[in-house]
Amino acid sequence: MATTLRRFPFSLQILLALVLGVALGFLARANDLSWLASTLDTVGGLFVQLLKLAVPPLVFTAIVVSVVSLRGVANAARLAVKTLLWFGVTALIAVSVGIGLGLLTNPGRGVTLDTAGATAPQTSGSWTDFLTGIVPTNPVGAFVDGNVLQIVFLAVVVGIAALLVGEAAEPFVALNRALLEIVQKALWWVIRLAPIGTLGLIGHAVAAYGWDLLAPLATFTTAVYVGCAIVLFVVYPLVLLAAGRLNPLRFFAGAWPAIQLGFVSRSSVGTMPVTQRSVERLGVPREYASFAVPFGATTKMDGCAAVYPALAAIFVAQVFGVTLGPLDYLLIAFVSVVGSAATAGLTGAIVMLTLTLSTLGLPLAGAGLLLAIDPIIDMIRTATNVAGQALVPTVVAAREGTLDRAAYEAAGRRDLLEPVEPGTGRTDLDPAPVPA
């Protein structure tokens, strides 16, 4: 059975599960089959829970190991700065796309929703909350609450300390390497269940929402999908061609498993191991990828923190009759580029949206109007996030001359479930050795 599955392309497994999930979702909705809708919800929910279970130890150990491994990377400081620079550049382009589409489509004009009944989300973001929320009051509490932003802070501090301590910290670093491999191995088992999880997640979304809730928000939903598609299939290819002289088709062939999993799981961090493996298959050195991908998975959010909040802010302003000026659009761009790490603490982009609305002085209750369709649009947002997290390390490695271009050109020609070495049985869904 396992051999048969391995001969069946992993990406095709997910695609077929997606089609079947849509069909079952419509069947459950059309015939009011509550048991089927509940089953799909349970299956999808369990898959996401399993992904989230691995997030705290995965993020902490991956960042500690990646920071320490930078001592073996030539010009590590320059690589880190360039990575941050490209994170910012691509985020700025993405938010510009969102603002442009918002001005072109006017997603909130003519929308008649009951704004009197709209309430602000229980969790909201502000610059004060963001800055004070980075530092945990209790290290254990950060892991218990699953606050990824605080876990990242702790991991970076511990990693830098271990790097400076040197040889005396080797036992601790070795422990983190071992834990990282263990967590990755367990997570690969979960990722193999992605087709089943896809069926449940997509099926539940269709059964629960159908097209009814999308009708009054059709322009906004379409604009989010079109904006993310422009970033994915226009902006990113242009960046690859202009900045890295790379064939965009080969990039998407190599990164597609991660993009696809991000779409169905709606979790950039949960997709991180597949993203890192895809980036390595594209020819990015493992030592650099092990730093750039975990860092990007928690801070690089072109979908959630750029395209979406720009369109959402314009939508909320138009629904509540508020006129935005040039300064407001500059503030949207600033928040998107600087504040994207605020999305790391939660699934979805609610914190980023409320941060943007509060900065502009717009009603936070406006975010409540969009919560109903958030799962639908979160899929394309997360896919865009993941693609950006794979793009930047690839471009930086190409510009630094460290990209294995032969591996890049060969990317995507072998399925994730195909053995890496004939006769070994080890596939790309098995963790690679952690950099020493």
C-alpha cells in the first residue's frame, strides 16, 4: 500500500482530495447532511491540531539551531541584512498591489451590512501591544499559549547567547539539533496525512459557507484572490527574473508542494518543514535555508500582512463612510512592512488587520464584518505567504552566487514521496540532517 502511494504523486493526492472535499461539501450543504459536515470539520480540525502541536518546539529548536549554524556561513551578517531587505522590498510591492486593487475595485462601496451589530474581535492589535507582547512574562507561558512571536524572541536570544558562549554551549546545541530532528520526523508523519486533511478542511469550508456569505462580500473576496494571484504569478516571477536571473517556472515547480500545503492548511509555520525542503531542493545552501525559512515563516507575510490588510482597510473605510487620504495609504504601507511580525502570534491575519485599522483610526468593529469569510480568504493569503518565504532565500542565494543552479533547474522533477536515493526508502518527506 505504501509503495502504491509513493508511486502516486503527492501533489496529485492533494489535488484529488481537494476536488473530493469540494464535492462532499456541496453534497452536505445541498442535502443538509449535518453528520457529513461535522465529520469533515472533525477531520480537518484534527489535521490542523496536529500541525499546531509541533509548532512551539519546531520554531524554538529550528531558530536556535539556525542562529548557531550561522557561524559556519561566510558573511552571515550580510546574508541576514539582505534577507531582511528583500523581505521589506517584496512586502512593499505586495502592499502596493493591495492598495492599487482597493482603489480600482472599491470593495466596500455599495455594500449593505449591519454595521450596528458588528463588534470588534476579542483579540486586537496595537503598536503598544505588539511591542510589549514580544517579551514573555513567563518563558513557559509562551509555549503553553503557543505565542509564536514570543517563542521566536526567546529562540533568537538563546541562539545568540549559545553562539557567543561557543564550545561550552555545544551540549545544549546538540540537544536542540536532536530535538529538531525528532520534531521534524513526527511532523513529516502528519504532513503525509495532508490529502486527508485537505479533504476535511475544504469540505467543511464549502459545507459551512457555500456561496451565501460570499455574496455581499464578493468584490472584496475576489479582490483578495486577484491581489494575491498578482503577487504570486506576476510580482514574484519578475523578481526572480530581474533580481536573480532565474526561470520562474522552475521556482514554482520546486516550491509548489509547500505553496499547495500552505493553501489547504492555512498555516505558514506548520508548512515550514516542507518550505525549507523545497528551498533546499531549489539549490539554496542548507545552512542559509535553515536560518532564512524559519525566520520568514514567522515574519514574512505578503498575503496576511500586505495584500489583505490594505484591501480590508479600504473596505472598512468605505463601509463606514470614512475617506482615506494619501497619508493614510502611506501608513498602510508602513504598517505592512514594519508590523508583519505581529501576525506570528495567531493563525490568520486578525491581529495585523486590527493593527492597521487602529493606526488609521478606523472602527475595529469593521474587522468583525470580515470574520465570517476569513477561512475562505486565509487559504490564498497563506499560499502567498509561503511562496514569499521560499522566494527570498532563493533570490538572495542567487545574488550571492551560492545557489546551486543545476539543482534549481532540476527542481520539481521528482515527487516528494519518491526515494531520494534508490533503495534507501528515504524520501523528501523525511527530515534532512540538521546542520552541525
